[in-house]
Amino acid sequence: MGFGSYDESEQQNQDVNTDEDGSEGVSVHENEHEGEVTFETDAATDELMDQLAEIKDDADEE
């Protein structure tokens, strides 16, 4: 068989088990969390802004 060829007999009678009623679906609200994230840094705001500008410049060059 050449590249991309397949046996058509393997493509027949494929049973697909679909869940029509949605009872087995994924719940997007199953693991909701509430809270906050905080961090402390010794860097000054100006230093952080300079680092951000460098990152953006590097991304623009690519």
C-alpha cells in the first residue's frame, strides 16, 4: 500500500457510542475555586515595567 492508503473493509460497521442525553458529560463547574493569589517582590515597579518592555520587544522581534 502506498502512503495514505487504507483497507476500506476496516472503515465499515464502526459503532460509535454517543451519549445523546448528556448525562456523562463534563461538568465545567465541578471544581470551581474561589480565592486570591498574592505575592511579594523586592523589585520596584519601574524595574518590573522595564522587564515587561524587554519581553514585549523580544516578542516583536520574533
